[in-house]
Amino acid sequence: MSGSKNIIAVANQKGGVGKTTTVINLATAMAACSRSVLIIDSDPQGNASTGLGFDKENCEVDFYDVLSEKISINQSILKTKIPNLSIIPTSVNLTVIEQEFVHLKDRELKIKSLFDKLNKVFDYILIDCPPSLGLLTINALAASKNLIVPLQVEFYALEGLSQLLKTFELVKLNFNKDLNLQGIVLTMYDKRNKISEMVAQDVKSYFNDKVYKTIIPRNVKISEAPSHGVPILMYDISCSGAQAYASLAAEVINQEKK
């Protein structure tokens, strides 16, 4: 695959599980380890864009314009305030792309075709997927080398995961035979809650070594950081959430070495 050594789709069709938070903070921690990282915000809510300080209402570029071929992917990459970290931001315009692509040939491979035109090679490209299993998520999976799934440790967690994994298998069968489940990140863990511990054990017993050792805690600082337009590692590097994402980045980078 061109454009990156590792293209990772970060997906979960359930909203509010820490997906965008994981994209922003994992990317920041990787960038702090001297890796060049590009975030693609393919979620029309644009939370990855605002979480890195971009005004999605007044951004000069938009992932919708790239997919619509109004501008090239190379023109749409913006530097963030974090060294080594770039982003292609998005806006609410992206909500109409699935309808526009309905009759398009090879519509599931649109993002993959963009990567073939990338001039710069990044160590990592992280695609923040929408909270659905629609065309944008299928595009992201078809274009990626790996899938990382943030999973909130709550009662119905595994039920939603099974739907995502069915889509993963369908994409693998039809569009991207090299797609790999890189790992599952347990998020919003509350050690005072017995359900958290039970669900964590269930997920680990079912997926074994596919579950990252690092567990992201429920942490008020993680919730506060996006409103300041910065990742948790810039907002409060000493808090438990920042330490957890630094540890997760180390795990993901070490997977590459293996």
C-alpha cells in the first residue's frame, strides 16, 4: 500500500465509546515517539478536527472536497500544533457523500484510490470512522492494513462488536484480503464498577492476545481536553488518561517491530 507504512482504521459503529479520543491521543503519542502521523477525519461529526483545534465550520479544506475530487489529497493535509502530526479535517458536508456515491462504480474503494496519490509517506495513517457501518466505514476498512476497535467496557459491548466483525470479514472477503484485526482497546474502564471487570475478562477470554494490555480509564481530564482543542497529552500529561494513551502507543509501535 502506498502512502504509509501502516494505515489503521479506528472503528466502532456504536457512538460514545472513545473512538475519536483514541484516534487523537494515540496519534499524538505516536508523534511524540518521532513517528510521522496523519489523521483522516472521516466522521461527519468532525470531532477529531475540533479536538485538534480546527474550526470545522470555517476550515479551508474538508475531506468531503477530497472525496468529491474538488481538491487533491496532497492539498488537503494540514499541520496541527503537534510536531509530526497532520490531519485532513472534515465537516458536516460529509453527511451527503454516501448518497452521492450510491451509483458510483467501485464506490467502496474511493479512499483506497486516494492513498495511491499521496506524495508523502507517513509512518501511520489513522482513519477516524463514523459511528456506523455505512459506506465511509467500509471505505476505510477497504483502504486499511489494520483495524483497531475501541470498546467501552459495558454490558452490551460484545454484542455490538460482533456486528463490526461481520463487516470486517465481508470487507476482507470482497475488497481487502490483507486487512488484519490489529487490536481491541478497552476504554472508559472504571475499576470501582464490577461490570467493567466482568466485561474486560469476557473480552480478553474471547479475543486473547488481540486485546491490548493497556486499558484506558474513565478519566475526567480526557473528557475536558477536546473543549480546549488539544489532546490529553498536551492538556495534562501527568493524568492517568495521558499515561494510558502513551502506553497504548508503545504497544502499537511494538506490534510493528514484531
